[in-house]
Amino acid sequence: MNPAIYLLYIGIIWPQVFCWVSIIERNDTERALLNIPDDRCYDPYYINGTIPIGKKQQIPNMCAIVICGADLNMDVHGCGTKRVKGCIVVPGDPSLPHPTCCHKVICDENKTYSSLQTL
């Protein structure tokens, strides 16, 4: 794994919660070599391109997005799901836009939770 990417797997801390985030630190040497403008982030890992500051873009074939920060670092956000006793987790559809593509928690025929809701 590249040392510029830090992953936080929440499932390690709280075993019933599954989600992930990462940070892609800006690399000034790479930015200079590629002549990346100062108003754009560069992501060589997920989208292999640039994104304007403050904008987000879905990662192809993944249910996750990259967001360009004002510091030119990029946040990568996946989905979160909480396991609930008596409920099942239905896999999401990565072809849909984030966060619609995230997993769903289904407890009975009357309750369906998206992965973004607090259970």
C-alpha cells in the first residue's frame, strides 16, 4: 500500500459497524512533474485524474467517492453499515451513484434502513 493513503476500518474498533474512509495526501513533487494546477486535486489511485477544489466524484466500479479539499488532500468515502440483531445486510449496487449504491439493512417487511441512517 502506498504510504500516502491512510485507511480507517471502523469495523476493527466497533465490530458491528462496517465502513471505511481514506485520505490521499497531496504529493507536491508529483503535482509539479505533471503540471497540476493549484486549484485542483490529483488522484493517481482511484480516478487517475484531477478534481476541482470542493468537488466530489464517484470512483468507477466502486460505491465510493473522492472529495477534493481546500488543502489539496483528497478524502475518499465508502459506505457504512451497522449490523443489527434480527436484520440482514443486502449488498448495494456499485453501478448506482453514491450513496444510493450502499448496502441496505432490512429488519422486516416494514423497515428498511439505508447505510447512512442511524439504527
